[in-house]
Amino acid sequence: MQFSLHIAPNGNDAWSGTRPAPNRARTDGPLASIQRALQIVAERKPNSTTLYLRGGTYFLGEPITLTLEHSNITFQPYRTEKPILSGGVALTGWQETSLDGKRVWAVSVPRSVQGVFRQLFVNGKRAVRARSPKQGYLKVAELPDSTPDWFQGHMRFRAHPNDLPNLCNPSEGEVLVFNRWVESRLPLRAINLSERLIEFSKRSTFQLQADDLYFLEGIREALSAPGEWYLDNQARTLYYIPRRGERIDRIVAIVPVLSQLVRMVGEPEKGRYVQDVAWHGITFAHTEWSLPAEMETGGFVQAAFGVPGAFYGEGIRNCRIEKCQFVQLGGYAIELGRGCQRNRIEHCTLTDLGAGGIKIGEPSLRENSNEQSFGNTVAHCTITDGGKLFASAIGVWIGQSYSNRITHCEIADFYYTGISIGWTWGYGQSLAGGNRVEFNHVHHIGKRTNGDGPLLSDMAGIYTLGIQQGTVIRHNRWHDIAGYRYGGWGIYFDEGSTGIIAEYNLVYRTTHGGFHQHYGRDNIVRNNIFAYGRDHQLQATRPENHRRFRFERNIVIGQGEQWLAGGIDTNFEFENNLYWREDGTDLRFGNWSWDEWRAKGMDKGSQIADPQFVNPESDDFRLKPTSPALKMGFEPFVKNR
């Protein structure tokens, strides 16, 4: 039995939902809420259901929840209409007033909006939470307190002269500090201007360092420019400075409230799944998430992995998210957690994100195969403009999950890493094998296209860790990747990465090298182009007494003498590579010259010669027919399949 229902923002949950619009007598028509439609589906138990959403904004009071009663359902717009599922609350009743001598608009925050929030969207645009400095970042001057090791964070630091504003109420603001590869979001406790000390009530995630970047946010004294806002939390009044052309009688202002918009939850531990649910052409918007008050530190140890997704799946199988938009969110957009298997995310746009794009799997190792996440696909998606609240978030993060495929996606404008795979440090048990990353375009990681950044270190276009037999990274383009102190790499094998193949990749314009392996075993890097690393072209650190990786049939071009940097030994296999230094001929591999390197048995069949790219200055790395690389067996890249 096939079944369909209609839902509309002007609907009524007392109606049948069988009509797309109200009848003349307004005695029947579409439903008002998706949850009521799901209740009817659970009661009727049809073989399959289509839920048609009329256009407009659905302000959700709680997440839409699907359970085992809700398989074989398709959500889609009615005809060409554009439904938006919002986790926000619209602010109404604006008044023009003044604050500290400035012309502002003010509104009382409704009781449905609890606590401190960090986002406001006005007339479809993200407004700026008042911050100091307005542009750029300040630097930590020194740390007056010692910690036992770098894992232990600080609760105060000293600023440079004249960097700290005089705040009437410091405890209403926050300081965001960017350190190593994480951000710390720290509630202010006090500012001592005479000592230049800034104190906070949470501990920084890691030990801070001089010259770490930071800024202050949510402070009244910084409210001064059009498009900025400030919340007086005690009075529950929000102040906003309008942008040019905005009218107070036409303002549409939304404060996000919900942390999640959709929850699809089965019982994978029992082998029971929510299955065959499809979402087509829906927009998901306006979520907010904050670090728990009981959390002692101001962030997570890597990848903002604890920040939830607005669309959450657990124990879902063969579900699809297609041609959907995820915009103006406070966390990750999509999270496929425990027991999510063979789901597809295709042709979606994810942008303006507080954290990252997509999380697949968990940090946890699951022994029960029913609870393991595997076989998911992310294809033809655009994932951009992330890290607005949690800078260490990832475009696509895969934890303890295997046989997933990331293909034909564009990932750009993140402060940390484009794609991250694995969650086992070292050579212990891992479930991250067999993942395929193909035909993706990942760029402007660390430093964004608008020039902001870099803020963090130890990042890459793609980052891996742990044993990953069968993981393949091929036919991707990685470029414009920048680290703050160190670590802006294209392809980065970290912490025991093992059994990975990287081939047919184009990597260019990185700050610290096209390829880096910290430590790992038996990886293969072949038939790639690595071009124009700033500090060096390749890096390998932490020598180990086994074959670290095989590097063959690659083209490496750049400037500067240092070609391979780090902890260099002879536990590699380098063969049939083509190297070209544009500003000279001498190359160094660690402390060894080219001749000394080859005398160690490295780079048999390799050459130093111009690869003859068509126009590398314009990022055209096609090879001319006379290229010596072709004679050495280099295989030109194929177009996207």
C-alpha cells in the first residue's frame, strides 16, 4: 500500500493531510507538522510513504524524530516549492534606541531562547557577534603559569600592551584561543589591565604558547559596526546595528535554538534499523550548540569531534539525502553515527557551518558488526565555509568506520583539514580500512579564500591515522593549504597510518610540503604531482625500523634546496621519480645531497629534469608530449569519471 501526506506551514494537525491546500471551508487540508505526519504513518503502517512539504519555513520546537516505525518514507518538496526546516526562533518587536551613544535596534529575547547564544541571522545573512579586534587576531604574550606537560591547559595568559579593552562586565564575553590544531572557547572570568592578564573559567584544551592567536567575543564595548550584535544576557535584550538599507519594519532575524533538526534512530545492537528513508530537496537551517557547562576544557582534542550534527543518524541503513541544503548551522551538518550502513549523501550543499560538514562513524571501536558504521557514500557535494564557531572542524570526518566512499566533492574554506580518516593513534586496532577518496577538489584549507587564517597547525587536505588496509586516495586535487606554525600539507599520513595508497593526486601551493608521513608502515605514494611547497616539498618524520612508505613515479617541482625534510633514514623505497628545482639544481634529502641520497640506494631510475608542464603558473599541470616524465612511465591523470 502506497500512501502520501501533505504538510504546510499554514496547515493544521487536526486535518487529514490528504490535501495539498485547505479546502474552501477550511475544514481539511495539509498537516502543520512533520511529526504529526510521522505519527499517522506509524499508525497506518503503509508499505511506503511520500511526505510532501509545501514551501516556507517550518520553525521546529523539537527535532523531527524517526524510529523503527518509520522506514520506507520519502520526504520531498511539493512540486517546485522550497521548504526550510529551521531550528531557530524569529525575533519580533524591534525598537530603535541607543546604547553607549550608538544608534542600535533592540529586541527582547523570548523565553523560548534560553541561555547564551552565539549566532544571529538577519535577513538571510550571518550577523557578527561583537568582537575585539574587529579584524585579524591578537597574540598571546606569555604564560605566567607552568603546566606539567602540553596536554594540560592554562586558565590565564598575559596579553601584549594595549591589547585588552576595559570591560564593564568581563564575565559576559568569551576568548577564543587558537593553539596547535584546536580552538579553545573560554568563558571570561576577569581581566586585569594593570597586569595585562586575561583569566577564564575553563581550562584551555592544551598548553598554550606565546604567539598563539586569539580574540574576544560577545562583549558590549566592541559593538560598533553595521551588522554586529550583542546580547545583554542579564536583561535578555539583544542589540543590533543595522546594515545599510535595512529597515526595522522589514527585519527578519532568527536566533538558532535547537542543536539538531532531525534524529533517525534505530536499534543497531539488536540488528534493527531505520531503513530506506529518503530526503530530497529540503533545506536544513539554524542550529546552535555550546560546550557543556560541566566540561572542564574549552574544546575537543581534535577535529571538534564531539560537536553534533544537525541531521543525526544512528542505526540507519540504505537511507538517502539528495539535493538538500544545509546552511547557517552551529555544528556539523550531518552525522552518521553508530550502526549507520550503506547510506548515501549526494548532490547536497553544506555551507556557512559553525563546525564541519559530515561525520561518519564514531571514535569508539564497536565489536558488534551490527553497530559498526560502513559502506556510506558522499558524492557530488559542495562543502564550504566551515569552522565558524569550532575552527578545528573537518569537511568530512571518518572515524572508526570502513568501506566508505568520498567522491566528486568540493571541500573548501575550512581552518583545519578537508578530509580526515581514522581514530586510532599508532598501530592498535582500527576499523578505518577500505575507504576510498576519489575525484575530489579540496582547497583553501587553513587559509581561506578571503585571506583569513591560518589559525591552526598540523593540518592537511587529507589527514589519516592508524591502520587502514585498503584505503585509497586517488585522482584528487589538493591546493592552497596553509598551517600557522607548521603543518600545512596536502596529503598527511600521521600516527601509524598503514596500508594506504595515494596515487594520481595533484597537490600544489602548500606551506609545508605536498606530502608528509609522520610515522607509519607500508604506504604507497605513486604517480602524483607535488608542486610548490613553501618550506620544502616532502616531509617524513620519526624514523622506524620497517618500510615506512614506497615513493615511486611521482613528479616533484618547486624551489629551495630542502626537498625531503624530517627524520630521514633508508627505510623507504624511492624509485623512478622526476624532480625539478626551478631556482637551481642542488637538492637535499635531509642532510644528504642528491648523490649521497642515491648512494644509499634511494631513487633508482629517478631524474632531475624539467617535467614540461603546459602552464604551471596558471595551475595547468598537464604534461607536454615531450615531457621526460612520460618516458619514465608517469601516467597522465584522467578526467573525472
